[in-house]
Amino acid sequence: MLSADELKAVSEGEPVESAVHKKRTVVVAEDESVNRMDLVAMLEDNGYEVVGEAANGEEAVDLTRKFRPDIVCMDVKMPRMDGIAAAGVICDENIAPVVMLTAFSQPDLVRQATGAGAMAYVTKPYEESKLLPALEVAMGRFSEINDLLDNVETSENKLKETEEQLKKAEEKLKKAEDTLEERKLVDRAKGLLMDKADFSEQGAFRWIQKTSMDQRIPKKRLAMAIIAKYGDPKPSEVGE
């Protein structure tokens, strides 16, 4: 059975073999250079490709926009823009999943990180047994959320398309009903002109058509005026 990476490679027209060796890309954001070096080494030792290293939140956002990595490892405490704010920008733009890195484990900090959109968090010191599963969980959640968003967008597009088709059908039906009503009124008016004004059938129709065009009066309205003038009187008028 093909793995998720192999299936993705096939769908994108790549050889299956390339997916097996394809590395996950990472942007690492950590202001302490020693910690950043250790983290980069740990990731590369485990088959990840670090495509960008940032020392502050602004750099992290810029590098994530540039490289669009599979995952971002983001320290919470950084200069210029802290990790939570940077994670919020990245998540709002839906570029990549973010794993927060922190030396603190206070519940309020965790709530802030998840509120900003972080998919997971890991406390320092970094350990492979904690970091690697967190990365996989974050990427899995990010993929599931985007699949859900795609499904919602597809459903909304189908609903919009159906609504537009229904609107067009209603407009066609209304037009057909108006045309039928106009035809009935014109036929009645034509009959009245033949009966009351000695028009021939063809002459009555031509008179209605020409008068409508010359006077710029809709045929339906003209027919109603003829019916009102030559039609049968109302019951209240008969007794007068």
C-alpha cells in the first residue's frame, strides 16, 4: 500500500521513488543560537530539511512566507515579534502548521499559543521523544483542517452553483408565464377588435403590434386597455 507521501507524489506526477526520499521541510525560529543549532541538528538527524533559520518573529514570518515549509518550529520568547504573535500571522495566512517551543508550561501560555493557531507545543529542553511526535501531530492536524476547509469550499461552491441554476430556472419560468399571459390578453383583445371594430384577424394583430411599437406601449398593457374598453361590462355596470 502506498503511503500518504507516495500518493501525493503520484497525484502530482512525480515518481513514487522520489516520495520515499523526500524530506519534510522546516523553518526553525529560536533567538538563542546554541539552542537553534541543537534543534537544527536534531531535525536534520531525523530526516527533516531545515530551509530557514530565524532569530526573531519577523524573520520567522518572512522565511515561512518565502519557503512555505511543511512545519515551523517557533520559540515563544523572541525579540521584535514574539513567537505567539508570529504564529498568529502564519496561521491566519494558513501557510504552515506551527509547533511552539517554550521553557514554560503554564496553562495560560499554552492557551495563548493554541489561540494563535499553534497545532502543538513542546517544552524545553528539546527531546526527540517529545519533539518528533509533536511535529507529526501538528502536520496531521494541519492537513485534516485544510481537507475540511477544501470540502466546505467545494460544498459552498456547489450550493452557490445550484442556487444560480435555480434562479435562472425561476426567471425562465416567470418569463414563460408572462409570455403566456400576454399572448392570452392579445388574443382576447384581437377578438374584441374583430368583433367591435370590424377588424380582420390579421388586421387586428397588426394594429396591436404597430400601435405598441409606435406608442412604445407594451403589448400586454395595450391589450388590457382594449379589453377594458370593448370587453364585457362588469356586473355592477349592467344594472345601471
